[in-house]
Amino acid sequence: MRLLTSPSPRPGAGADEHVSGAARARALLAAALSPLVTGYAAVAALFALVTAIASQAHFSAAGVLLAAAPGWLAAYQVPVEIGGVPLGLLPLLPTAGVVALVARTAAAAAQRLRYTEPAQGGTLIGVIAGAHGVTGAAISLLSDDSTLTVGPLAALLVPALVAGAAATLGIARPCGLLTAARRYLDPLALHGLRAGALGLATLLAGGALLLAVGTAFSVPTMRQLFADHAPGPGSGFGMLLLALGYVPNAVVLALGFATGPGFQLGSVSMSPLSFSGGPVPGMPLLAALPEQQAAWWPAFLVLPAVAGTLVGWSLRRAHDDPVARLRTVGVAGAVIGFGVVLLGTLAGGRLGEGQLDPVAIPVGLASIAAFCWIAVPGGLVAWFAGPGRPRVRSRSEPERPGDAATTMTTTTPETPETPETGETGETGENTDTAEEAAEDTAEDAAGELPEDPEDAEDPEAEPDGEPPPGDTGDTAGQPDEPEEPEEPEEPEDDDFDDLDETPDTGESGIPGHTGEGPDPEADRSER
């Protein structure tokens, strides 16, 4: 009985009981410090490599370790000031690297600790995010001098936020976050989230295609820029690393160009429908920028339309109702609009006080444009390419001739209308009651017929006990109590509505015969 009444353990409950407290503490400490040490070491090694191969640089281990601190903050998108010059345009490629590193570390720690529930994963996320926030705040306090200035609040919150988001991605599968999302979210919302991720990836692919095409047509210009601004192997390698680090930023700017609003590089701004030129620095990555507007640029607007069509095609079977599919497309469009705002904010920023200050895309217009490019073509494809809404005929809708023929072949014929149904003709209601009333009336009429064989042979003979011809049918059934003759009353329609009552038999005792008509004796004499 105790087995039946005791609460059953939750799935995954007690899974961490096999891990001792010391082992759990070591695993959490390793998960918190491993991405910090690895990321800082990677930045320092990269700086050391560039300094070592540079032709006119002086290598110093202490200097490389000190220079790695602002590089680590830049990898986590923390804006800094170097010599009083703001640097907010930070490369996104190192950020993608640290996100992947933290996510992998969190996933390995969750498996080592045997965490299988979202609540347990929250502890791991808090430890990793807290360690990154403390490290950023410490770097900000230690580097508060005239050379490098970092805002303490930004150094505390931004690394913690980035690390926490990356750790959430890492433990989403081991700790059951994806399962919990499937359980509590609406299935249409899940379809919309997946389609939104697909559409955002398609838009980014379109931006990468634009950047690749522009770079391919400007290879000679890139070679000339490398030769002019980075002549040696060390300088060329450093310039190449700098260009590669900003490639994701350039892809996001190209996405803003493809969706319509365009982007801004200092005094230079361009979109498929407008162009404003100006001076740009000699960076090889900027060699893809055109010098003037071309009339065929509006053709690039096909790329977001293709993304919207792909989203609609992926949702064509999300639901049988076209309206529900439209709502799912709306969810996908909202996800893409939010993603464009996030990517546009991270890809832009201040870049000193030179010719490229600021670098930005109009995130408001870009998000609205991306939503429209997904919602309009995606909605049309999802509406017409998927199954139609099942047609439900209302009761008041008349049947078509084909439906009527089908009904006649599949249903039994109705009982013909009898006098008991009255003038309304509602023969389909109370059929059993009407038939029983008709049988009872026929039996009563047969019981009133005379037993004399001569009278029985004549079907029009008057039954015994019937009042003289002067009487009306109101006195039928009461021959012993003569009453004053009354004029017959016309029956009302309400008298025929009640099928449970026996209808008036009149003088002849036959249902439906009111006694009015030719006299039976006169008919007999005529025959």
C-alpha cells in the first residue's frame, strides 16, 4: 500500500546523488574558469603571434598579457576607450568563438554533473555568468588609467550576459530545456520559431552572397590596399586577421542593404534605392564598396523575397487551417525582426572619430522591412501551397442537387403525411406517436361498427349508438345523454399539433371524417 500511496520520483530526481559534494564543486569551478582561461590565452597567443612576425614591433611577454585584457573584453562586446578614443565597433567573429567555447564547456559540465533538469541547469548558468561578470569588473578596475578606460557597469554586465546566453545554449539539450519548451509552448509557436531561425539564416546567407560577389569583383583593389597599408608579412598577417574578424559585421551590413534600408559608414550611406558617397579608409575589407550607384541594384531585393518564400514553404503543412498558418508566419516574422535588431546593434558602433564613425544600419527600419519581406510572400505561399480549410455547411445552407441525391440513396423514405400531422405538414416529428394514435383511432372506429353481418357488409352503414342525423359530432360517444344540438365548430390549427390526442371522429367514427357530406341513407337508396 505504501508503494501505491507514496509519490513517485520526478524524472532525473536524484541523478546527482552519485556525484559527491567535492566532485560537484570541482566540476562547477572548472566550468566557470575554463572558458575564461582558454579565451584569455587565445587572445594573448594571437597578439603574441602578430607582434612576433611584425617587422617593426618589439615583443614583450608582459606587454602581450596586458594588451590581451582589452582584447578579451572586445571579444565579449564590451565597448572600451583607448587613449580617449571610443571603440564600439567590435569584431563579431571572436564573439562567435567565445560563445561556442562557453556553450561546449557548459554542456560538458552538465553531463559530468549528471544534470537532467532545467532547475539544475540554472545553477550551472549562474556560476558561469557570475565568473565572467567578476572577471570583466576586475579588468575594468585594474585598467583604469589614461591608456585604457572601460565602464565598470558594462564590464560587469555584458560578459555575464554573453556567457549566460552561451551557457543556456549549451545545456538546452542535456538539461531538458528543449523538452520543456515543447511541452509548454504551442505547437504552432514552435513551428514559427523554427521557421524564423531558418528565415534569419537565409537572410544572413543572402548578405554573405552579396559580400562575396562584391569581394570577387574587387580583388585587384584589395591587393593594392594590402601592398600600400601592410607591406610586410607581419603587417599583412595582422591586416588579414583584422579583416577576417570583421567579416560577420560586413555580412550584417550587407543584410541591411538587401532588405532595403541600407547601412551607413560615416558619411557614406547606400541602399538599393539610394547612394551617398564619401571618403573611406584603406582597409581591404572595404574594397567591395561601390563607387557609384547602379540601376540594377533593386534586383537585390529578390533575396529577402526568397527568404520569405522559403519560410512560407516550410510552414505550408504546419496546420490544416490557412489562418493558423498565417499566424505561424507572423511568429516567424517577429523572430526575424528581433534577430535583425540584435545583429544590427552588435554589428555597428563607434569607431574612433575618423571617417567610419559611426558604422550602423537603421535597425528600426531594417527590422520592419525584414518582417514585411517574410510576412507577405511567406503568408501567400503558406496560404495557397498548403491544404485548404475544411468546408463546413451550416444548417440553413440549402443542399446542392448532388448532396440531395446522395441523401435520397442513403436514407430510408419518410412516412407519408397523415391527417394526424395537421396542416403544418411536420411528418418527421413524433412519428411513433402519430402512428400509435392512428392505430388507436382505427381500433376505436372498428369497435363502434355494428356486429350485424348485413351492416358489416355495407361499409357506409352508420354504427350503433350514433345520434340522429340532426346531431353533430360533438356528442359522439355519449348517446345516453342527449343535449341541445350545437353548431359544429371549426377546428383550430392548434388542435392538430398535439399528436397524443385522438382526433375527432365526427358522426361516422372514421378519423378525419367530420360528419359533413352526403347522407349514407340517401346513397343507399340511390344504389
